[in-house]
Amino acid sequence: MNAIQTKQLAKSYGSVSIIRGIDLIVKKGEIFGFLGRNGAGKSTFINMLTGIIHPSSGTYSLLGVEGPNNQVKKRIGVMPDYSTLYGSLTAMEHLKFLSALSGKQAGQEWCREVLTLVGLEAHARKKVAKFSFGMKKKLGIALAIIHDPELIFLDEPTSGLDAESVLHIHKLIRALQKRGKTVFMTSHNLAEVEKLCTQIAIMKDGQIVNCGTMDELRAFYRSTIKVKIKHSPIPVSEQVKLHKWLESAGTDLEIKDPYVMITVKDERKIAEIIRAIQQCRADVLRVGVDEPSLEDIFLEE
């Protein structure tokens, strides 16, 4: 079953087109990263899926149920903006209140467990007005999962958190996936998305310009591969022959014993270079490949 499916989903305000006919499938159990610069349309797209605004055209379904549908909303969790929290309520009171609204009232024990999951167990009785920005972010995640939803939307879940809290939330997101949950998350931390997400979509000007696994995105955007090979000493009698062959194998050739640095257009050429070095009676000791990061891919858009 697909957790999310959209068909030509679009949103316009008057003559201004914000979302331009998006087709997207998110499979159940994915940690799905949704990327795009500010103004790309990410929030508008998510707001349509979560029923905050209505599409201008197209269709969508959540957990196999065509939207908008009020019943399926009980099966999804959405991380609220921290500014919508109530300063006069405690963390525990927030969880009880929101779980009651969802129709799945959470007991004291489950509320405490969820606060422990996000790292707020010591602040259960503290009023939110006294919370730091990072604590409010953690509470937002707790509110998104308090009713044990199947599909969870997290908007920038770790922004503003210290390094230890970030690792804590990463562990939580992976634990949610292991329990069969689907996590749909946005983040400006590209290293985080690369580390966590099983599928990634890149959005630009209201359209998804590419979607796939990290390996698939790398393969799509990679036009050249930088290779660094460490080898044992090459016999003097073989050096000129190898150098001439390497010049024809790629570009940006640099030889600094015991290393060969070269740029190639096809990863199969790497295997040929290794064989050529071995045929010169030298051993290949290490091969390093410089692949594009998600940041490199994102900046190309």
C-alpha cells in the first residue's frame, strides 16, 4: 500500500500557480525527504495533503484513502508550528489535549513514554511558556506521534536543536520506521536527509524535478567521477607506458607517487585503470571515489 499518492495535484491563487501538477508516490515504511529552496512550494503541498487547504485540481490519497477525508486524519500525525503551542499548558497537558481531539485519548503512562522518546521526560509538568525553542520543537514531534499515527509529517524536525538532541531525534525517526510508520520530512540540513531518508524528492518552482534514492540521484547528476588510487611502487620500465595510457583513460590526470588522481566519465573505467596498474606489476592498495553529496545535487537545481 502507498502511504501517499498524488495525481496532477495543483494549487493556484488567482493567476499565480504555486503547485504545478505533481505526481508523487510515497511507499509505506519510507523515510521520505522533501527538499526545496524557500518558496519552492513545499509547505503548500504538505498543507494540501494534511487538509489545511484544498487543491485547485488533481487528486491525492493518504494510506489508500482518497482525500480530503476526516477519518484518515486520525491516522496521520503532523508536527505543529511551535508558535501554535499554548504557553499556559504543560507538555503533559498538551499531549492529553491533542490526543483527545484525535479521538484516541492517551493515558498518563503513554504520554510519559512519548515525552521520553523525544527527550522531554524531565519537563512533563513545565509550562510551555518557559520552554526553549529546541524544547518546543521536541514537543511538536511528541504531538505528532502521541496518537500512534501510521503516517507522520515532520517539518524541519531538528532545526534549532543541539547536536545531542539531533542524534536523539534521528534515533527516534529510525525507530518509528522500524515500527512500520511512514515519515515524510522536510529539512534544510542536507546531510541529515542524506543520512536518514530512504527516498528523496527535490522540488523547484512548484514541481518535483527529481525523485529517487540517494544512489539514483547521484547517478542522475554525476557527469564525472574523481578517482584517487594508491598503489605500490611501479617499475621504472612500466612508468612511461602507464602514464601514456592513463592520459587516454580520463582527464585531470595527476600522478604523485604513490597516488594516481584522475577524472573519468564512467565508473567502469575505474576497473580498467586498476587492471592497467596491476599489469604494470604493482598492487592497488586503496581506491577513493569522490561522489556528489546531496548538497552538490541540490545546488545544481
